[in-house]
Amino acid sequence: RIWRVTYDGMERDRTRPRMLDETPAQLVRHLEHPNGWWRDTAQQLLVLSQDRSVVPALQRMAQDSENQLARTHALWTLEGLGALDATLVRELMKDVDPQIRIQATRASETLYKAGDTSLAGDYHRLAQDPDTDVVIQAMMTLDVLEVPDGTSTIQSAMATNPALGGGTNWPGAGFDPETNIFYSHAGNSSVNVLSITPPRPGFSDIRYVAGVAGRQPRSAPADG
């Protein structure tokens, strides 16, 4: 028996997709679709096509769309087309929406790896962003790219960010001894596979720390 799960109170969209028969310009419009499958599939087909005729439309969507998800899809489609440029990501790194700042930071890593190390200054600046999720992303970017002076910036952010607390290796985490509940910061801006690993000598005074799966963390904690 096969059950179809639907959202109560919202009519199911019965439109049948015909994306394989559509032009790249038509696919771009699907990046604003309310259904995630449509957005993901349209992005995949655009990247596979490597048709750069849609670059101007994608740039406009990334900058001006009122749909946050569409802006994110447009940004990453540009990255997949090899059409992302530093001017656009720097603009989006200053966007009023913190989620867009996060996505721009992540996407810009491709440019840094390709040789645009001038983005290092933007990563250092974002480590002092008023939004904690943006700060966390900036610290991860500084760490994974091994940006010069990244460790000192990470130490400063960990020591001074208002979300500091809990005494653990997770930003903003804490343990309630009365309820025995461990509270850890959570965000839906990105998904990162973590593992619990023994720290390298001098990294931490506890037995295990959170680290990216497959490797130990490289940054060091702030003094004290």
C-alpha cells in the first residue's frame, strides 16, 4: 500500500513538470517555485546545461528577488555555471538578510580557492557580524580555507561574541544541571556533518570535541 502525504489546508499542485522540454530562461523562473523539488531540479538542469545566457537573469534574481530561497538558488546556480564574481558576492555579504550573507560567504569560497585571496578581508569582517549564524559561517570559512590570521580572528570572535556561553566546544551551548538537558546552537542555514574527535594536544582540555567528520579541527580556543 502506498500512502501520499499532503499538507492539510493547502491544495496539492497537480502541474506536471516538463523541464526537459523547457529553455534555460524558463528554468530560471522555477527557482522561485514554492516546491523544493522544482527549485532543485531546475538548478540541476541549469548547471548541467552550462548555458551562460541566463547569467544576467540569475544575477538579478540573486540581488533583487523577494524570495529568499530563490536568491540562494540563483547564487549557487551562478557558482555552478562558473559565473560567480567577487563583486556580486561582496554585495550579498552586506545584504540585510543574514541568511543571504551566509550563503554568499559559502559560495565565495570557490573564488578564494581559485586565487581571489582578497576575500580574506571580508571573512575577517564577517567574523564580527551582529548575527551569530553569520559569525559561525565566517569562522568555518576562515578555518577550512586556512586564511592567514584566521586563527586569531576566530579566537577573538569566540571570546567576544554575545552568544558565548556554556563552556563547551559548541558556540552558545549550555547544560542545565536541573533538567539534565544539553542545549546546543542550531541553524538551518547549512548542514555540516560533524564527528566527535579527540583534540590535538593543546586544542582543548576536554576529552572530545566537535569536528568536521574525517579531520580534526585546526583552530584554537581563546585564552581563558
